[in-house]
Amino acid sequence: QVQLVESGGGLVQAGGSLRLSCATSGSIFNIDAMGWYRQAPGKQRECVARDNKGGFTYHADSVKGRFTISRDNAKNTFYLQMNSLKPEDTAVYYCTAHVNYSEYWGQGTQVTVSS
């Protein structure tokens, strides 16, 4: 069982930055893939960024060049750095961890970008 605890959401003006954190309950080295998803009101949940154990990273076209997924192995934590935020980035953001064929989810954190 893997527990994920998110932090870092909030309200920010357009053009601003936020960094989301996802602390894992176990060693980050046990995670096969980690990622960030978001869900805006009335929309489907979408993958924003993903980092696989093999070093492959993915960022959605809508956030490429603005958002970056990263990790701190010593802290068993991974991050989503969000720059140049836009009102359309407003959503609940979830971190995920894929471990041994199971997918675990954080509780979600609200990000609101005002225009």
C-alpha cells in the first residue's frame, strides 16, 4: 500500500507560479511511474505529466514548456512545478504512483488561477 500526500495548491494570478508536492509513504525507488493529473469542473480527468522509472517523462501539449515534473529521491517526494499559469489551468490536481501493477492516488489539491 502506498500513501500519497499532496500539498502546494492555492490561488494565484495568471502568469504566476506554484509548485505542487507529493510525498510518498515508502521509498520512491519502488514506484514504477509517477504522475500528475488534473480535473476541471465538467471535464474529464487528464494526464498533465508523467515520469517513468526508465527516465522517460511526458508532459501534455497544453502545459509543455510551462510545467515540469521532477523528483527528490532523498525526500521520497515528487513535484510539479507550474509556471506561467493560465486561468484554464484551474482544476483539482492529483498525484499518482504506479507500483506493482496498482495505481495509487493522492487526495487532490485545488489550483485556482485568476485572470
